[in-house]
Amino acid sequence: MTDLSTERGLAVELSDLTRVYGEVRALDGLTLHIEPGELVALLGPSGCGKTTALRILAGLDQATSGSVSVGGKDLTRVPANKRDMGMVFQAYSLFPHMTVIDNVAFGLKLRGSDSAARRKRAGDMLDLVGLSEHADRYAHQLSGGQQQRVALARALAVEPSVLLLDEPLSALDAKVRVQLRDEIRRVQLEVGTTTLFVTHDQEEALAVADRVGVMNAGRLEQLAPPAELYSAPATRFVGEFVGLSNRLPADVRDGVAAVLGREVPVLPGSTTGPGRALVRPESVSVVKDAEGAATVTTVMFLGPLSRVTCTLADGTDVVAQLASSDALRLVPGDAVRLEVAPSPVLVVA
Ligand code: ADP
Ligand code: MG
């Protein structure tokens, strides 16, 4: 098989980037290091600065202050067309009346590679994304998912040192979104290109990335592998934005929180004294108990797992996620005892 990659990825360094638009601080001291060949997902709500960060890395926008380097070279003042980056955006950006292969070869033509070399490389890229048999169709004849695969092939055709993806799946329907997400990751691992993937969809970020950076109001709140982000959120924002959490009354003393009558270790960044523990639904177990202080309010069947909502004596709702075989023994009105798993929790004020 042809070797599809040249350089196995370069390190990317965004240092203390600030971008001010009038009254808005779109970026507020963003520092992010991406390892060579790594895929980092920037995750955060709409307006938190993800696209601004990507555009500044691409050279399509200028930071108010801070610097950008790739492979140890300072690119802060290098124009976009000299930065050697491949990009895929949310909206299909193909030339609709060009064939698929001409779309993929377009960037190579701009770089002056000859016609045979272009066709060969573009053909290899279409192979990589599984679209060889559509090479001579027009772009507008393809589905949305196929068009985004062509856009990915086109971005990679020029062997960019960095691949930038800005919400590339947002316009697709749910099933195609998952397929293409897995495809992007497979291709990225195969070519080894350092990649920044911007998304507001946490499931997408957790599924594709080596590390996920959670952004809030122009800053990076936490950068960690998906499992760590989920099990050990560093801040309240991360704990609440990523995954579903209960906010249970807690009292913290000497690094241990009392939650639902049980002692649980606390994560760094937790408050002391009274607060609210962020507890995942799968960390709550529900035991039928006539003496129990909680009451089942709803049981929602979700397939292998079910979601059971209970109410504490003080009115706090607690959501538990249980195997359906256990959950279906419960009915609204049952008196139950709730227990939290002994995994560490973040306790917020
Ligand atoms: P995201 O991609 O996370 O949704 P953006 O990076 O697009 O967020 O935007 C961050 C903030 O900067 C938003 O408040 C947005 O309105 C503002 N912003 C982005 N681009 C511009 C611009 N060209 N002019 C003025 N404000 C902008
Ligand atoms: Mg955006």
C-alpha cells in the first residue's frame, strides 16, 4: 500500500492567545499544546471561542496577543496560504460543478503538481475515504456524508502538517454523523496528521479525541483524555458540561465528602464544608427498602440501561442509571435507599 503520510505530524503550540472583537473577548488567554500526531478536540458551548481559536491557528484571523507555532516554528505572522494546513468546515465547501477527483486534486493543482501526480494522489485519497467509485461524479450528486468525506480527502491531499476540522459533522443526520466520526478518526490515525477538531457535541469529542479541551468563555478549563475528563472533572463547568451529573448535598471535611450518608473521596478543586457533589447517574445505586428515605418517581427504559429518578426527603431529585433488569423491579412510589459509589467526586459550592 502507498505510504499516505510524509511527516508523522508536528507539534502545535497556542500560547496565551487573546482575541478581542470590540466588547467581546472571544479568546481570553488560550494556551494549548498538541502533540505530534495527536487529535485534540476543542469542546464547548456555542460562542466560547472554538472557531476563533481554529481560525487563528489557520492564519485566517489575527490574535490580539499571543503566539502560534507549529513544529517549533513561530507562525504568528505567517499568512494562511503559507501555513500548510488542511481544513474541513461544517458547510460543504466543495465546488459543486467539479468532479469529485478534481475537487480532491484542486489544492495540488494550486501547488503546481503535474496532472499525473495529481490524479494519483487524489485517487489514493479517495481510496482512503472509500469513495473511489465516485471519482467522476459531480460533487453535487453526492450525499452530505459523502461530500464531507471528499472534503476530508481534499484537505489531506496536500499533505498538510496540521488538519483543522470545524464542526465537520454538524450538518449531517445522526447515523451518518457517527459513521463519519469513526471514519475521520480511522483516517487520522492512518495518516498521523496532528489534528484540531472543534465541536460543541460532547459525545463526538469524547469518541474521537486523544485529549479533549473543554473551553468556556475564551479559556481552556481542562485538557485531558476522555475518560479522565469524565471521571475527574477539574472544574464545576467541566463537571456540569460533560455528561449528566446529579448535584447532591454534601459536606466536605479532610478531603472526604459525606454524600447520602456515605463517605466519598473528593477531587482536587473541591470546596470544603457544605456544598453540592457532582455525582454521575451510574454512580448511584437504588435499593428497595421500606425504611429508605427516598422515593422512586419515574423509571425510564432506555434499552440495556434504564434511568430511575428518585426524590430525597428534602425534595432533591436524584437520577440513577441502572441495568434495566434491576430498574424494572422498581415502580414509582417505592421507598428506596440511595447509595453513591466510592469513586472520587467534585464538590462545588
Ligand atoms: P464558537 O465557535 O465556540 O461558537 P466563536 O469563536 O465563533 O465561537 O465566537 C466567539 C465569540 O466571538 C462569540 O461571542 C462571537 O460572537 C464573537 N465573534 C466571533 N467572530 C467575530 C467577529 N468577526 N466579529 C465580532 N465578534 C465575533
Ligand atoms: Mg464555531
